[in-house]
Amino acid sequence: MTDLLIVQDDNLEGLVTLLIGRLAPAITVAALLTIVAPARAQYGAIDGEWRSYAGDNGSTKYSPLDQVDADNFSRLEIAWRVPTPDARLDLEAITEELARRGRLGEMPGGSSNPDYGVSLRLFKATPLMVGGLVFVPTPLSLGAAYDAGTGEERWVHDPESYLDGPPASRANMRGAAYWTDGNVERVYWGTTDGYLVSVDARTGEPAVEFGDNGRVDLFTGVPRAERGTYDHRGRHWISVTSPPIVSNGVVVTPVTISDYSIAKEAPPGWVKGIDAITGDLRWVFRTVPRGDDFGAETWGNESWRYSGNTNVWAAMSADDELGYVYLPTSTPTSDYYGGHRPGDNLFAESIVAVDIRTGERKWHFQAVHHGVWDYDFPTHSNLVDVTVDGREVKALAQVSKQGFTYVFDRETGEPVWPIEERPVETDTNLEGEVLSATQPFPTKPPPFEYQGISIDDLVDFTPEIRAMAVDAVKDFRLGPLFTPPMNTIEGGIQGTIQRPAIDGGANLQGSGVDPETGLLYVPSNNSFSVLKYYTPDPDAGGNLRYSQSAFGSGRQPRLPQGLPLFKPPYSRMTAIDLNAGDTAWMQPNGNGDRYRNHPQLRDLNLPPLGGDGRGGPVITKTLLISALTAGGSDGGPRLIARDKATGEVVGSVDLPAGALGTPMTYLHGGRQFVGLTIGGETPELIALAVPEGR
């Protein structure tokens, strides 16, 4: 029995032999093994650079730089700024051309959100910095490099992906990957039309030996995803929105699979290992198994034959020394109804450790059995070495939308603390739905976000507001985490209030970890969802009994004038001690002035309420840095620094527009910079630094 297709095997010694031939014939294989498989990969960014999306392949988001500290953080100023390269495109002309060719596509669920069209707004990338160049990809799949000290443009590469129609989801890109074998330097990113691109890091020219003139078609070999065909909305089946990862000479890229299904048949999100130099396919890991694969038995009625999605859309982590890549998988088709796919549905909503050289599954853990809540893993794992009860553990910590942190030995997959299968409610009025009788619950660490709903959780700032909240939820189902979803009945039940919401809890902003202390930092939201359902039209190709209606549609449990439904905080930053499995501290993310200034609340003596976003963290020797949506000197967006040990805000600097991506930091010319992307009419990449001479 197997759960992968090995197209080409390879091993580290073979890579070493190749490198010896290029670098130094006199070096022994044993000596060079130490160079190409450094044990330090999971211990933060090195040499003042930021070589991967989260700083290092272990996704710590940590840099030991300390030039920017509590004393000078608030003096940070913009050292340079550049607009997204997408701004030089004629978006109106592109849109008109796509419409003329019938390739504009439909918006999902009747949405009017322009980000589903030809849009530059979601410039969410975290830049890289290597060798004095800052690299960044854009929502429309351009890649660019800038001088790390001045922001001067060095190159722009445009694959023109936008000319082939709209992406599977929104036009969005979160990052790129850098790799070198000591001879060539490459930058990789994915595109809206489902290609993996490789360019020369110094020139931006396509790496012609990689695939077809510098790109690899990610559609190839994926069932039900033929290039030139499109989903029912006229959108691509496969796109890329998150950064690839490169380890041991192999590139692994996330993919977004077309969602908003109306049919049970969909492309599966199989994961591919691709040779970093040639673009050749090394292996395929089937996230939806088939035939005799391990896990195929968890798809009742052989539903693996047609089921899809179960992709990895988020960023990933890798242990370069072990040679493992860790896959945080998504939900199966469709996210919110599983009557056509009975069973637990491996490897959906799982962490899967895969040998990056061969694609062999080493271990896995499924966090949600037969998911219908959209509780897929939205972010990478964090790799860190900790000491638990006197025992050294090479750990993997994975935060989740549910508000759980799952902690494992990253080599064996054994939980560091017990994870219990506990009974959960299973009754639902969604015809044909059979939910799992149990779900996994970690015993440690404690949840970092509220879970489930009861009357006691409703806002109680005043008796009048509490009464409004109770009235707002009276026709909705309340219950603990994993309460079954309910279909709306006219004059009756209006659905299930799900908390955390379908977007978490934690989300793509992810978490960071300090390798010196073992403290994990995770931002999160206190929010809810109520799903609505409809039966797709068979004449339009629909064969699902239910699919999700537009999010937020129908009757929702809202209070008047934007009052919050639940008790605060509405967003927070939590520090978790991974040595002890306990919460070290929790602080609200901002004062929440948009709530505090409400006419019914402004005269109350309220504590900080949070709600000012859940910006992703970057960790330095002395600071925890993240962005907030409010609280600046003019009430606007800002970047803050916290004391890592207490969470106290020790510095704040205004931003000209709201942060889009997670910040990073680097050292160039003896000066520490903090880089991030921000919004505005034209999104920008900015780099902040303490003014010289101050």
C-alpha cells in the first residue's frame, strides 16, 4: 500500500556529489553534507538576511537583530517606498480584453468584491532579502527586486498570467522563495494561472533550464484539471496564492483549488516535489488518496474517485536536516457539506510530514474528521527545540483556526502532550450529512481563542445591550466547538453560530516563535460565522445536495449600529510557553476605539477591547513586532513593538496605510530595516529604519 507516486527518487548524497562537481572537487561528501543540510535552519533568519517567507524554513519569523529596540522603535521612519509593479499595468484595458474573450469569469456567490477581478489591492507578500536585494511577488503574479538600502528597482519579471483569465480565488500573493546551490541563485513564485516560475535572482531573467523556459505547469497530471478548461464560474481550476518552499534541492509549492463548488467532482490538491534546477517532477503526494493508497478507506463509497480540493494553499515549513516538509492541508470538496464523501476523509485538515526527497509520508495528524466547518490549516507550522519535563524535544507547533495549538515531535509525529478524541454533537438537519462522532482535542496548551457559544459569552456591557444580544441569537443554534451546522428553515432555526469563524481564530498571518525562549506568539480574532446553504441548479452542472450561499447572507445574529455580539477581546496576541504547554500572557490587540466610541459605550469605563486586527508577528532579539489597524497618533494604522516577556506595548509608529502583509526585518549597510506591504489607493512596499545619525 502506498500514498504517493514516486516519479524520481533522489538522495542527499546525490545532491552533494553534484555540488562537489560544481564547487570544490577536493571537498569530501561527508564534509559537504554539513553545508547543504544545516541543523540551524529552524533557528531563525541568519546573516542579517530574510531568505524565506517566515525568515527560515522552520518558519520561526525570528531574527536575532537588535539595532531596533524599545528605545528607538517609535523613531522609525520610512527609508524607502515603492508602489506595487502591478500599478504600471492598464487594469481597465486588461479587464476589457478578458471580457471581449469571454474570460473575465464570474464572482463567487454573487460577490461584488473587486479583488476577485483584475485587482492589485491584495499586495500581501512578505518580502525576502538576500545579498542586498529585496524580492517580492505581486497579486497579478509579477516578481520584482529592489536595492535593500534605497529601494531602487533592479528588475521586474512579468509572466502575464492575468491575460489567461481570473484566478481560482482572489488575485492575491503572499510571498516567494529563494534558493541557491552555491552556483546559481533562483527566486520562485506561483501564478494566478497555475504555473511555478523560476528566475535568476540577480537579473530576473527566466531560468531557462527550469521546466519550459522558466516555468512548470502545475495542472499537469492533476485529475479533472485540464489546462484550457475552467470551473463553472469561468475561473482557473488551480492558482497559487502562497510562497513555495525549497529544501534539499526540491521545490514544493502550495496551490489554491477552485472553491465555491456546485458539483462533487473537483481536482484534488495533490502536492508535487519539483527539482529546483530542472523543474522535473520528483514526486507526487496524493492528499486525496486513491485505490490501495493509505487513507483511501476513509472515503466511504469510494468517494476518493471524484472528490477534490484537500490542497495545501498555505505556506509550509521544512526541517532541512531531517529532510521533511510539513504540509498543512485544506478542506475537501465541498468545504461545508460532506454528504457525498462519507468518512473521515484523509488527508484533509491534517498535518502531513513528507520526505522532501522522495515524497514518502513519514507521519500525519488529522485535526478535523469529516470537516464541514472550513477549519483547514491556514498557515505554516513553527519548528523549534524545547525542553519539556527535562526532555529535549525537536518540536513542531501548529496553530489553527479552531484556536488550538497542536504540538508534536517533528520527527516521529508523537504528540508532546496528549491529544484526546472526545465525543461531539452530530445531529443536523442537512439531509445526508453524517458527522464524525469524535474530534481531537489537545490537552495542552490551552486554546488561545474563545471556542463555541453560550448565553454567558454574549456581550454584557449594559443590561440593555445584553438583552439585545440574547434576542439576536434566539433563533440560532448555540453550542461548543464542532457544533453541527444547520440549514435555515423559514420561521424556524436560522443556522448555527460557529465560533471561531470560518476564517479563525488564527489565519494566514500565522504565528512566530522565539528559539531562545520557546515562546510562541499567535494573533487571533474573536469572530463568528453563520453558514447558509442552497441546492445548486442541475442545469448549471450542479449535483451537490447543498453548497454554501454568499457569506454573511440571510438573517444573521447582528446587533444594531455595529455593536459587538460577544464579550471582548475582539482580537488578541497570545504568548504560549512551548516548554510548559501553558499560556505565558495574552494582550488585546489595540484599544478597540471603534467599539469604545460607540454612542452606547463611550461613557463606560471599559478596558482595552482589542479588535484592531491580527497582524502577523516578526520577532527580534528584544521585540515582538506586528501591525494594528488603528490606534496611531491620528487614530489610523500603526506598527507596534511589544515586550516579548509581558506583551506590553513599548513602541508605536504610524503607517501611511493599513498593513497588508506580515513584516520582516533585515540588516543592510550596517542599518536594520523593517519591511512590509501596505494598502492605499496604490499598494506599496515600504522599508522603515531609524534615521541615520539619531
